[in-house]
Amino acid sequence: MSDDRQYQKARDAALRLLTHRPRSESEVSIRLAQRFPEDIVDRVVASLREQSFLNDDEFARLWTESRDNHNPRSAAAIRRELLEKGVSKAIAEEAVADVDDSDGAYRAAVKFSRRLAGAEYESFHRRLWGHLQRRGYNATVSRQTAARLWEEVGEDSNTSEDSEIE
């Protein structure tokens, strides 16, 4: 197969990959390297970078934003995911610089705490703390968030009890 034909097939494959979700340069390179020679892969990646189809800065920003909005994780967990996807450490650090772990932990915990309605204090804390730990939040943030939500749950139950009495 001629180089031009192989180049076009590799480019088409890369563009198909990018239609599903944004990807890092490394992800695209690794996938293309499974089917195409290294020189073709390098040409395709360079071409896509020049045309702004591949941009690790933008990819890291979008990944961080998506994680923070839809499936909150700690800055450390998001940074680790970006590094696994082949983004440089400097770009990953910059992307997670504005992630607020306390806010993210709270948002993740509120959603999960609905399942813990009626749980006893120990069970509530243990399960919520574990949930936050699995999302990469440190022990201090997890403990503070669990305590805050326990207080809020207690206030909500007191408010609903007061309204039932009236």
C-alpha cells in the first residue's frame, strides 16, 4: 500500500476516534500505532495538531471540566487520569489548578447521601467516607464533608419533624 493511501487511512481512523470524544495526542498515537507504521502515525498526529484537532491543553481542560461537573473527583485523581492518558505533568497540573476539592467532595457526597437516608451515624460516615476516598479525596476533606452532610441531614429531619407536628 502506498504511503499516501496509508496516511489517508490513518488520518481517517484518527478522525473517527476523535468523533467519540476528545483525546490526547498520546491516546491517538497509541491507537494508530497498533495498525500503522510509526512514520505515518507521526505525520498524522503532526497534521491533526496543526489543524487543532489534537491539543493536549484543550483536552486536559475539557476532561477536567467534564469530571468536575458530571462525576466529581479530587484534583489528584483527575491529574492521575490525565497522566494515564499521556498528558504531560505540566499540562495536567495547570488543568487541575482551579479544582476545589471541598466543593467537589460536597457535590459528590450530596448525590450519594440520598441513598443513605435513615442510616445511623456510624454507617453514614463510613459509607460516605469510603465513597469520597474512592474518588480520590483525602481523609481530611472526606471527614469534613461527611460531618457537614450529617449535620445537614439532621437539620432536614428536624425540619420535616417540625412540619409534621404543626
